[in-house]
Amino acid sequence: MTQKKRNLTFLAVGIFTGAVLTAGISNLTGPATPDQGAQKHENKPLYWVAPMDPNYKRDKPGKSPMGMDLIPVYPDGVSAADGGAGTVEISPAVVNNLGVRTVVATHAALHSEIKTVGYVQYDEDQLVHVHPRVEGWIEKLYIKAAGDPVKAGEPLYDIYAPELVNAQEELIMALSRNNTRLVTAAADRLKSLRVPDATIHTLKKTRKVSQTITIFAPQDGVIDNLNIREGFFVSPGTTIMSIGILDQVWVEAEVFEREAFLITKGLPVTMTLDFLPGQDWQGQVDYIYPTLDETTRTVKVRLRFDNKDHHLKPNMFAQVVIHAESEQHTLVVPKEALIRTGNSDRVVLALGEGRFKSIEVRTGRFDPQNVEILSGLNMGDKVVTSAQFLLDSESSKTSDFKRMAPPADMNDTAPSTPMNHDTMDHSNHTM
């Protein structure tokens, strides 16, 4: 009974002590002043933003394009030092743990590398097509296959043509009449029919008509497009063969429409082939075709390369890189700083003192290291090049980054009151 009275006494004393403390705290704080009430009443939202897109602002509550409730932004929540809605702040320790790196947006020239493929071709400026000037029959063919090398002055084929026989007889007749004017005219006719000068000289000397005329190679090179065999009937419209030179070759490549404006004549080009791995050829842009292929939406570009060793052969497949150096300096940032989404491009702006903000930018050209920024950034702005995807995610949700704040130091917490076993009732405990 005595124990029960003692417990009731302690309970009454505790209730009394709690009432006294409550009254004291109320007197210290005092009632709310009219100024505080007015200040609380005047703290109205400036605008409402979408939780996932701080750039979506409205002047009244509503729904975002994703169906989420808009978040109000108050005057006391945004200061002049703050970056506005979407700004996140993290501690220096977390910045270091995340490995956040920043670079400064600068003006620089873009070095664009346009990678494409092409095919090796003859240099058509030095490609000769052999056609007969008269109708006739190929009596003998000295060249047996395409690809055979020839030297200038080597015989190509013998042709029998009635017109050539008549032209020789006219020259002999003019010589017999000793008519200089007729001799000159007959000799010129034979030359126009591609009768060699040596054959005409022999004809004047021997005055004997040859039934066949031998045609010789006009230049050094290799045979291509050999379209005849012995016994073929040919006419002036027949392409008998072509002779190409391999000391210099063309490479015809195609460039996409979006990259065509970067190509100019004379740009340096690097070429590699699977035929000789590890070896590079250096050339230049020789010509840009004026039309666009309506099917592939590409522009054809002609490249020129030296080929003294004749390693490059027509119709070889080649990988080419056209080096387009921009003459103008533009605002650029590293490519790794850019966050590309479905309908916009963004970068994370470093505002200093652990504050970051994701902003939308408009991009232009790219090169292997940098990207051109047309709008959204200024010279000297710092952008994040690592961990920016996490920062962009938090900034887009208008997070205050509290979940990334370092945990409170356990040493700063108030020490707990040690147990006093002398005042505790252990009567119900059993050993």
C-alpha cells in the first residue's frame, strides 16, 4: 500500500512540473505579433513550376504536361545568389565523392572530321578512250586482256578498212601527178583517220597500199574496258579500249546532306584501305559535284591521291576522313558535358559554392572533342563534365538535394542520460 502511495505522489509531482514548464515556454515566446501575421499573409507564391521541368512555369496552380501537380515557388525560397528554380546544392564532400569536374565555356575553332567511304577510280583527266575513225575489221589484237600495261608507241591492233585503203590510193595518185596541193590534202585525210605519221611516210616512200593499218598506244598506262577480240567489226561509235594512268587516282566518296556545307575544295583528306592495313594515304578534295542524290540524300565528292607505287587500284573500297577546319571561333564546350534528350539538349551549369543548375542549350556543329553552343551559355560559364546526369536529374525535379547531404556527426548529438539503476524498480525481474 505504501508503494502505491509513493507512485501516485511521483505522478502528481510530474504533472505539476510539466504544467509549470509549459506555461513558462508560452510566456517566453509570447503571442504572434501583427507584423508576423502580415508577413505570413504576404508570402504568396511567385509562380508554379512543373516538378520534372523547372522551365515549365504558370501563374496559377494546375497540372504539368506529365499530369503532376505544379509546385509553388515563394519569394523567400529564391534569393539573388540562388540560380532560381531547379538549382540544387550539395556539400563539398559529396562533390568530391561524386567526382564532379567542370570546364569553362570558351571560344575555339571546331575541327570537324567527316568520315565516309569511297571507291578508287582512274584519274579521268588522264584516261584515254580508243575509238576507230572508220568502219572495219580487227585483223590482229596485240592486247589480250584488260589490265595489261602498255607503253606509248606500242601496237594495239591492226584494222582492215576499205576507207583507209581508198585514202592511201588517193595519196599515191596525188604523188604520181606531182600535185603538191593534192598530196597535202591526201596526207591530212590519212592523219584525220588516225593513220600514224610513220605509216604515211612509208607510203610516200614505197607507194604501196597496205591492206591493214596498225594503231599504236597514245600514252603509257594500263588497259581497261577491252571490248573487242580479233575479227570484230568496229565502227566510229565503238569503244575499243581505254588506257588509264595509275600515277594518280581519284576516290569518289559521298557526304551526307547535313555535312555538305563543311566541304570545300582543297581540304586535306586521310584514306585507309583494308588492302594495306596500317597505311595511310594523304590527299585533298579535288571537286564537289553540284547535285544531290535524291535517293541517298548525299553529295558526291571527288578526292585526289598520289599513287607512285601503284598500290591503289580502281574499284578498291576505301575509308576516308575529310578534315574540315573552321576558320571562325565559336562558343564550345566538351561533348561529354552535353546531355542529349529526345527533344532538347542540356548542360549542368556550375554556379559555385556547391550549387548546380540544369539549363537548356541550342547546339550547332560537332567535332571529335567539342560541340558548338549557339544559345543558352555565355563565355566563361562553368559546365559540369562528369556526374552531370545525376545533377540534371535532381535539378529537373527541383530537389534541394537533402538526400545527398552528409550525415550529421554523431559526436555533435546530445549525449544520452546514463541509466540510474538505483532508482529503477527491478522487483518484477527474475533471474
